[in-house]
Amino acid sequence: MKPIFTGVGTVTKADIEQEIAALGDLGHAALKQRWRALQGGDPLKRLSRQLLLRALAHAIQEKAFGGLSPTMRQRIQRLAAELQNTGRIANVGTQPAFKPGMRLIREWQGRTHEVTVLDQGFSWNGKTHRSLSAIARAITGTRWNGHVFFGLKSRQSTCS
């Protein structure tokens, strides 16, 4: 199998897909050899063929399109250290970052509701609201967490 990472020319999405698809035709020994070429070392000894295929596909995409940013790597390392030290992650920081112009759409009792994110607040039905919870309350008539109502987070955190 001829690797596409020669440093010459532009690698396309189709090239990556073709290389990943070709991995399925390789035997376990050839997959390990491909791993060495991409990663510079040996894969774990007891790595199943299926997991090795997935890891190689990830490595190929990462090499072609780039991996995690240094900031994201540091964040993951901090979360891993917190999990190891305390047995849980207190705050993953999963609250979504809203950008002005984003639209949130929710169907409620057969009616579709569209909310537009503004610089300061949210627009719904021609009015500006300070929070998604206020909009969810106006729509349903009951108290709701706005992020839960619009499907941006689950009712219960799964990080404990």
C-alpha cells in the first residue's frame, strides 16, 4: 500500500477516504507496519485488528487534517488529572458557546419555535429575552432550564 503522505501536493478528502478504505484489505502484520510508518513506534501488542483499523484511520485523518489544538490537549489533560485525583469531573464546561446569528429550533406541541441568538440575549416572536429559560417558560407555561428545553444539555449530568 502506497501511503499518501509524501509531502508533495495537496491531500484531498477523497485521498484520505481511499487510504482508510484500503486498510481493510491489509493483514494484521501489514497494519502494524502501517502503524509504525505513521506513528513511529509499535502498536500495543494485544490491540485487536478492529481497534488497530480504527486507530490507524484516526491517525491518517489527524496527520492529514491536523489534531487537537494545544489548548484542547491541555484541557483534556486537566480533566484527566481531575478525574484521576477525585474520581469525578466537577465541571466539564459543556455550556454551549452561542454566537450572534445562531438559530435554535424546538418543536413543542406541534408548533415550531425559532430563537435567534443576539449579542445580548435571544430573540423569539419578535421580542428580546435575557435567557433561554425565559423563552422556554413562555412557550410551555412552566419552569424549564432553557438549555435542556432546546436540547443543548441533558436533564442530568453524566460526569459524576
